[in-house]
Amino acid sequence: ILTDAFRDRTLDKRYTCLVRGMMKPPCATCRAYLRKDAEAARVAILDHPAADARPIVTEYETIESGPVSRLRVHLVTGRTHQIRVHMHSLHHPVAGDPIYGAKNGVKVPRLMLHAHTLAFDHPRTGERLFFKADPPEAFEKALKKLR
């Protein structure tokens, strides 16, 4: 049921992440094309359609701005590594990202990307269910350390 909800885009996931630098503009809807390389376990962003690329849409809103900014991110589409590679393509990699992050960044204990809310319709009743999980303590510690 959940697999179907992901595929049909009836499941809504919202994320919190820490990125390097200040986002300009502070909120936006970003559109691009994602090419997946399964063998290399990486994806790449294209700014034009291609036969082997799928469209992606990522919305972000800046919650705190500074040398490291906290964003709220909504995936309109949900593709492999979408947030990570989209932020990288905007020159604001997610802190702690070992694949798409800056090589000379400040070390943090983990990838600073967290799914904080999940919403979907109950399969029997149709009631909209919401689940929330606050970011782990590592986020606040990393934010203080990086600022």
C-alpha cells in the first residue's frame, strides 16, 4: 500500500536539512532532470530533457540563514538522491554528504538530511494520517559547530 502511495504521489514527505551558505532566493521551486547511474550509485542533474533523464521538482524554504542554513524541503517528485544532488547543483551541498558534498567541508557526524513529516491516506478509512519526527540532536550540535 505504501509502495503504491509513493508511486502515485499520494504520500507526502517533508524534510529538514542543513546546507552550506545562504540560499538565494530564500525559497524556490527548482526544476531539473535527473539521470541515474545505478552502477556508480550516483545521479546527475541536467538542465534539459534527455532520453535517460526524468524530470524532478524540489521546493525549499529557508528556516534559518547563515554560513550554514536550515531548510525545509518538499519533494514534489521523489527520485534517488534528489535533495542531495539538487542542493549540490545549486552550490549549497547538504552538510555531511559524502557523495555530493564539498570535499573540504567541516566534518559532521552524519548526513544532515532528515525526513520530519510523512502524510498519507489510511487505506481503509481514507483518513489523512500525519507522522512527525523531530531532527536528531546531532542537527543542533552540527549547526552550532558549523556557524
